[in-house]
Amino acid sequence: MISDRQYFLEPSWEHNPKGPDGQGWNRLAIIALEPSPRCSMRPRSRQAALDTLRGMARFGVITAYDECTGQGRCATCPVACRGRMAWPDSAKIRDKGDHVEVESAGQRTSFDSWKILLASYDLPMLQRYHEDGGAFWMTA
């Protein structure tokens, strides 16, 4: 049943086409992203690092990875060819947001970013198993 009542919403403020700063509401920002190749071994975030470990880095956003230092040739790139330490079976990762810690055999090593962690260890695919106080614990 259709109601015979009409409802009108009254604006809580007067519309000013010049906007609050007097320069107008309709402004467009054009931000160019360089079409330079990106390196999946140089992630900028935890999610980008986990995508690299899952083999999904090619689907990542262009802003998720730092620029390639090997001119797109991964086989000769110093980042990809660098010798990395083997991952200990009992090791756990604690992501605290501002840094990443690896705990293995009672020792804890801190890394400033996921990029440095990926450059140091040959990481397996990780899964999250615990969260405490804003920190995520991950294991292989």
C-alpha cells in the first residue's frame, strides 16, 4: 500500500557551490604512477609479503612493492640471487606492525620491515595462528 504522506528532508546546511575553502567542490587530482617494474621481493606491507609467499605477487597493486633494482631481470638481480638463511622448522614470526620479530630456539631477532625479513630468510608460506595485543603470530 502506498502512503499518501510525503516526506521532505531539510538540509542541515546551506549548499555553497564554492565549498568550505571558497575554491569549489569539484577538484580533480591526477597522480601519475611510474610504469617501472616492481619487485615482489621488496614488499611494502605484511599483506604484500604474504602475497609474495603465496605466489600471488603478480596480482598485487603497483604501490604494494618497491621498484625493481635488477631492470626486470630476476635471474641476475642481486635481491633475488642473494643467499638467504634456511627457515628453521620451529620458528615463529610476530608482526607488531612497526617491526617483525622471528623467534626460534628461544632467541628473538627483530627486523624493521617485511622487506628485510624476506631478504634475510628463505621463508615458506605462512599462516596466522594467534593474535595478542595487536600483534599477529605466524608459523609455517
